[in-house]
Amino acid sequence: MKRLALYAITAAISISGQMAFAETVYDCEVKPATNDGGVAPRVIVLLDENGAGAMVYDAFIHEAEGEPVPAKISPRNAHAYDLSWRVDEIPLRNRVSTTVGHFSAVLDKKKNTLSVRATFAGFENLSRGRGKCKVKTG
């Protein structure tokens, strides 16, 4: 099932033409450092092999957008990138209201790790998580 979801995401991006470059897929299992539910347990990062662009997909994006969203990317050092993205209209638990999520992450290609931080409009807490990534080049 996990493999099918990963291939479906990759195919959707390829078909839409949003990323027409060779990409590396980082499928990351993230363990939250906070218990507020603000970090998705699985985050998929599709990274241009040249570090020129990235797309991100997780449970919040799935609920709000239904497809991967572009992430701003900047090199942190020789083997890590800073990523940031925004997700509008994330449904709250009551399913009546929505909020905006601001996410930032550090993807370490050498260690195959992802550290995620999230803030949500209308909430004061900062959510964090860190996890290991499985890598698939394409």
C-alpha cells in the first residue's frame, strides 16, 4: 500500500509536468517531538537532483490540496537543504473551520533525515518532529 501511494504521487507529479527534472524521492517517517498533532507522521519530499526545486506531500497537504505542493528550497551546507512551504485551508478537528499551516524542514541527504517545524494560524504552539527517510532515485 505504501509503495502504491508513493508511485501514485510520483506519477501525478510527472503527469502534471510540475517537475520535469530527474528527482530523488525521500519518504520520511517522522516522529513528533510534541504531542499536538501538528507534524504529519509521514512526509514525502521530491527533490530535484540539482537542488533547484522541491515538492512536498503529507497528510495535511492531502486533506487541503490533494496533491504535492512546491517548497522553497535553499542549500544549508554541502549535504543539507532548508525547505519551507505553506498549506492553506487545513481542516481543523471539528471539520467546520480551517487554518493555514507554515512548515519548514531541514533535509539532510547525507544522514537521510528530515526535521520538520510547523506553526498554524490562530495557534501559539510550535510543532516539531524528526525522522529517517527511505530514498528512491528516479
